[in-house]
Amino acid sequence: MDDVFRALADTSRRLLLDRLHGQPGQTLGELCQGLEMSRQAVSKHLAILADANLVVSLKRGREKLHYLNPVPIHEIADRWIGKYQRAPLNALAALKTRLEEKKDDQ
Amino acid sequence: MDDVFRALADTSRRLLLDRLHGQPGQTLGELCQGLEMSRQAVSKHLAILADANLVVSLKRGREKLHYLNPVPIHEIADRWIGKYQRAPLNALAALKTRLEEKKDDQ
DNA sequence: TTAATATGCAACTGTATGGTTGCATGTCAA
DNA sequence: TTGACATGCAACCATACAGTTGCATATTAA
């Protein structure tokens, strides 16, 4: 799961996921279009995303088609975020008002 | 939102969130107990979490009480993960079986 | 006031990371 | 077969980052 969090930490990689979500099966070259990065930079990002299993790929001739794999994101949502969904929002709201009352505290 | 993803990328910081989730209002010293890190390392992590608004704190005398703020996590779940929840799992499953059929691709 | 406690700040270090350039490999088309 | 195209690999660079050590500041208690 660490791989997934690490992979998601970078804006460029989240952008790539976003693009693959919008249009699945894009090649490396297609993913590069419109980006400021070099092809090799994109390739490295894709490798990191693939290591985290967030992207799977399929070779077709000299091209490589890339697909978003939402499963790790689902798992994070279920196993990790779910835990914090049950966090006491009301208790925090009360704390926040206390903090706002005496703003000098930082 | 970038701050939040960055903050969540580190295992130690997720551990700290976990501890604050289990027992809210802990001081820096309390959070250090049982960890291998130095106090300053924990302090830095807390600063990063605070920048991302994942942790809010409240000064009480010479102590500083730390609380988990689940709001940014909720926002990520709603605004970001929600988008991928609607990703076509079936299409991917089909792709995966294709990949497994000819494993030499990778 | 003084000592102990709790935290904050700053400088420094090693390593991870994002990015580049250059070249190699593999595949398609003429 | 030859050239163009798509991708892969390796070395290199600058910066970010996690962590440390050392000292400063602020609060409590004797």
C-alpha cells in the first residue's frame, strides 16, 4: 500500500491517471502530447504507477497500451479511508471553534 | 490538495495519523513514545501534517495537544477517489484476463 | 529563582526523487 | 533491407526530503 500512496503523491502522476481515466489504452507517445515533460519523464512515471499496480499495460507491436487500474484506489478507499470516515467530525468541529476563539495560539 | 497527498505519502506520517485517530489530543512527547524516531523527526512530520490541515493543535501551557482532522481525507475521498470509483472495473477485468493469457508480455 | 520539562528553531547529512540527455532495441513500412 | 517510428535503458544532475545533532525558548514546580 505504501507504493500506492507514494505513487499518488506526485501531481504529474495523478494527471496521468486522470488522462488514462478519460481515455484508456493510450500509448506512451499519446500520453506525452500536450505535456511539458519529456517522453522519458512520462515513461518513468508510468513505471512507478505500474509498480504500484495503478496502471497495467499491454503490448501491441511496437506500441504499449496503458490502462488505469482502479483496484488499488478502491482498496485505499475501503481499507484506509473508511477508518477515518468514522472519525468524530463533531468533536473536531467543537475543537475548531475553540481554536478560532483564541487565534493567537496558531 | 497536493499538500494532502504529499503528507499521506510517508508511512511515518500515516502512523501518526493512526495514533491520533486512536487517541486524540496527544502531545508531541506522547506521540514519540514507542517510536524509533527522534522527537524532532516527529515534530517535523506533525508540521507537514499541520500544513496539509490533517492535524490541528491546541496549546495548553507548555504542552501542545494534537488532533486528527479527517476533513481533507473526506475531501479526497469525495472529490478525487469518487471519480475513480466509477471507473469501469469490468473492462479492466477483461483486460487482465487478456494479460494473463499471454504472460510473456508484461 | 532555579531546575526540570515540553517544545521550537537552525544547520547539517545522506539518500530518494524528478528530470534531463544520449544511445540501444525492437517493430513496422517502403 | 533500410529508414522511420515507439519504446527501453543507463548515466548524470539538481533538488527535495527524512532524519540527526545542538542549542534556544517557554512553562511548570520546588
